[in-house]
Amino acid sequence: MDYEFKTTFWQDFTIADKFGIEAIKDTYNRAFNEWKDNYIYLTELVLVLNWKIWDWYKKDTNIARTYNDLWEKTDNYACNNLTGDELRYFCREVD
């Protein structure tokens, strides 16, 4: 990945992966609730969730499906709540 991380989301979810789906959901809830109003961090959360889908889709379909559900929820939130320059940033980064 040619991306400079701004958060610890990748590491946080990698730790949660070791403890299963409930830990992933808990990590997500804490990250989303804390950072949903920060468009840069929200964008990175969408990216990390997407990468985690790809990381798991051949190893464990239940975990991959969980990440996909969280990704859809977060992507929809971003698309419906960001506007102007924030939405342009989001679209540019996730494209």
C-alpha cells in the first residue's frame, strides 16, 4: 500500500482480529463513535475496513463478511454526511 497512515486503525483492527468478531465490532464502535466527525480519520477508517475485507476473504469468510458490513455502514455514512472539500477528499482517497 502506498498510503501514509494517520491513525492506528490498522494496528487496532489487527489486534482485534486475534480475538474474533466481537472484538472487531467493539474496536469498530469505539473508532467510529470517536472519529466519525473527523473526515480524514473517517476516510482512513473506510480504507482500513476495505483492506481488512481483502485481508480476510480467503482465510475466514465470517470475519471478511463482518468487515464488509462495517465497511458498507461507514462508507454510506461518509457519502451521506460529508460535503464540499471533505467529500472531495474522501472520494479522492478511497478511489
